[in-house]
Amino acid sequence: MPGPGNLEGVVIPPADLHLGRIENYHRSQVIERARQFLRFLGPAFVVSVAYIDPGNFATNIVGGSQFAYNLLWVILWSNLMAIFLQTVSAKLGIATGFNLPDMCKKVFSRKLNWFFWIVALIAAMATYLAELLGGALGLYLLFGIPLLYAGVIILILTFFIVSMEKYGQRVMEGIIALLVGVICIAYSLEVFLAKPDWPSIGLHTLMPSLPNGQAVLIAAGMLGATVMPHVIYLHSQLVQCRNTGDCDRLKLKHYRLERLDIVIAMNIAFVVNAAMVIVAAAVFFSQGVAVESIEEAHHSLTPLLGSLSSGAFGVALLASGLSSSAVGTMAGQTIMKGFINLKIPLIVRRLVTMVPGLIIIALGINPVKALVLSQVVLSFALPAAIIPLMLITGRKDIMGELANKPLTRVTGWVITAVIVTLNSVLLYLIFTGKVN
């Protein structure tokens, strides 16, 4: 027996073995944290589709072709607003276990909820109009399918994608992430082929400018296309399936992971949006081509950059239309079910959201004008989503430890004031005939 001071017979593990165990422990901790994060990754990627939908194509292409890089700063600030608002929306869903429309029903009067419901429904219709038109244009440009038939095909495909929700939200998230990947690859190729002026891009991303009244209209459209009211409602619903418990510790952990999800997804959307403006400025503005339709943009790309570029554009537009149509339909379902507790069958909720887009196509209205104006409608609908969101999330009796802190409250109301002010200026310019 070894005694004090006698180490004979005692096996001392080598130092390398201790270090190896520590390294294995740290490695397993990193792997477990990565797995944990990946389990929470997804809702923001579904939401981000709304920020790279065909409405963005229309407003960004028009903005870039008419004003070069001058409106890039709108994309940057709109994205920062979007990150903030989506974070607050997700926080509401995590803290309460309910989505925003359902919480409005609990907090506000029935008359006010009727108002919120009508505005949200109009926003959902404007959203789906942009998405259906975009997807239909993608099919038309790639395969020459007439717009009306293409719209019907997109509607059917949307029903198919949304029906995958019955297999679980993660299946839907996987489909949407795949389509987002297609959009990112297509526009990466566009930027590579366009060879833009990078110093000018950096300058105009940081330096705000509005050259004229028409630029205000396009800026409002960009804001409406980038900060989307329907996904402010939807995000609070999407986080529900990952809620892990009622205690504050678990809610805070979920909230921290969802914020990372939002930052990653929304910055991908920012890069794609900026790429749209950059390509339009580098290709069209530099050649003196003021694009007024998506078909014109597609056809102009072939002589300027080649068939590879125009093909990538069509593929990106089709992927955007399909993915955002599915997300718009999901948002419409959430909106129509909330606020006033109407018992509307699921199929009816989907059709009410979808039909106006088909009517616009059937009437032969200029698609790009319809797309831009739909984004302006969304810009006007934003306050009806943001104001109740900020009021509810500011209440500690509802939100608990996740209630908005003073800085968050101030930031939220400043964003609301900016949006209302921009919309008021836009209304003035429209009614005085300074923009059309």
C-alpha cells in the first residue's frame, strides 16, 4: 500500500490524457451548442422571403435604373428597421405563446380589431398580388407561358407548397430555404456579370439622398417592399413550434437564439436587395435605359450582359414568386384567423388572399406598375401592424421579463414616426400631382 510520500504503485495519467479529455469536452460542448442553434434556425428564413419577393424586384429595378445607386441607403435602413421589427414580433410570440393578431384580440376593442383586420387583409392581398405576378412573370419570361395561365400554375404550386405544412413547419422551412438559396445564387451571378462601381456603392449606401419627388415614391415602395406588415404578424406565429416552456429562463434562451436566426436571415435578404439595385444601376442606368417593366429588364439583359444573365434573372424571379407566395398565404391564414375570431375555412382564407392577383392579371394591368403600387399600399399598412405591436410588447404584465426596455420603446416609436412621415410626404406629392 502506498503511504504518504510513497507514490509507488500509483498510476498518474499523463498530462496529454487530461488535455485530451478537456479538448473533447469543449468540442462536444461546441457541437451541442451548434446543434441547439440549428434546431432554432428557420422561422426568420421563412420571414426573410417576404423581403426578397417580386415586389422588391420591381421597386429595386425601377429605383436602380432611374436613380443609379442613390437609393441604396433606403435598402440599408429598411433592413435595419426590418431586423428590429421582426425581433420584437418574435419576442411577442415567445413571451406570450400567441401571435400578434390573437394578442390584439385580447388587448384591444372589437371595433379597433375590425379596423386592424381590414387593413391587414388589404395588406395580405397586396402582398399576394406582388408574389403571384412575380411568379407568373418568371414563368412567362423563362418559358413563354401567357401570364394568366402562368398565374394559375403559380397558384396551384403555391397550394402544393403550403400543403406541405401538414408534415410539419420544418418541412416548409426546408422548401423555403432551398428557394432562397436559388435566389442568392442567381443574383450573385448577376452582380459578377454586371461589374458595378463599388466605391459609388459604398458612398450611396451610407449617404442618404432623394433626387426628386419620383424618388420619394420609389423610396416609399422600397420601404413597403422591405419592411413587410404581413410577416410582422406571421413571425409571432412561426416561433410557436419552438417554444420550450413557460419559465423566463427558457423564454430568454429561445429569444437569444431567435435573434441570431433573424440577424443571419435578414442580412442575407439585405445583400440580395442591394444586389438588385446594384445590377439595375450598373446595367441599365449606365446605358441610359430607364426600365419601366420587368419584361423590359429581362429582355434588356440579353444584349447587355448575355443570355446567362437574363436566364438567371428569370430563375430568381420564379423562385422568389413561388417562395413568397407560400409565405404570403401562410400570413393571410394567420391574419384572417385572428383579430375578430371569424371561423373561416382554411381553403376560403387562402382563396381570399390569392384571387385579387389573378384578377389583376386577367385585366391586363401593367405588372410593374401593379407591383410598385402594391408595395406603396404595404408601406401605408405598416403603422397598423407596428403600433399595436409596440403597445403590446411594452406591457410588462403581458410580456414579463421580455417586455420592451426604454431604448427599445423609443426606437420602435421613432421607426413608426419615420414611416408615417414618409407616407404623409408621399400622399402630398401624389395629390399635388408631383408624382404619378
